[in-house]
Amino acid sequence: MILKGKTYRAGENVNTDVILPGRWCHLTDGAELARHCMEDYDADFLKKIKRGDIIVADDNFGCGSSREVAPLSIKSAGIGAVVAKSFARIFFRNSINIGLPIFESPECVNASKAGDELEIDVFGGKIKNITRKKEFSFVPFPPFMQTIIEKGGLKGWVMERLKD
């Protein structure tokens, strides 16, 4: 599975309250959630991104509350993946549960600027910064988590298992 997109740079300690503000947590529709993604972090976020783009963030991305709708808003907005120096633990798990590919690579974050084009080999553990002609490694997910991401999240994984 190869993901390719331009980078949107985010800073340190981007919390779930700015990823999806609390006033929108009652929403359940992905399209509605997408409309409010990152609006308290960057009011022009949705104007700056295209489907498949990749958020590149510093330490502790997704800290704060455990709201599951925060990673869902990112996925629904069309973001293909998030690469960060580190993730808050509950955000990490919520992202896997909904099938949002996330990767920890401090080296990639340090070497990437807004607008760089990245190519991520999800299961091979490689990130190429095509713009800067650099390559970085990350520890790929174990096979069961790869399957969850491949199926679009836990729901897709369970549906596939129920077919068997």
C-alpha cells in the first residue's frame, strides 16, 4: 500500500480540541465532521489541503481528550495519513480503529517542509520525501494492525471476518 501526497505542517501538542472542536462532537456524519476539521488550529486548513495530502506534525499529535471524532474528521477531510514525531496514545489507537494511517518518524518530520511531496510505503516501513530526495524508515505495524488499516478500520475488519 503506497500513499502519496503533499505535506501540511502542524506543530507540537496539536490537541483533539483544535483538531475537532468540542462544539462539533455531537456530529456523526463524516462529511459534516470534515467541514470542521482543524478549524480551531487553522481556519484555512480545508482550503490548503487536497485529498490524499499528509499531515506532518511535531511531538504529541492528538493529545487532549479521547474523542474518537478527531481522527475521523481528519480521515473524512481526505487526509491520507499523519506522520508525527509522536502521538498521544488514545489518538494513536482511535486512528487505527478507524483506519487512518499514522506513522512515527521524527527524522521525516525534521526534514520536511510544508508542500513537500511524500510517498509512504505503509507496509514496507519507508517514507520518501520526493521533493528533498530523502528517505526515512519507520517500524511498520504488525500484520493484524496492517489488516485493520487495509480494511478501512475495525468496522471493515469485523465485516470481513463475519463473511468468513
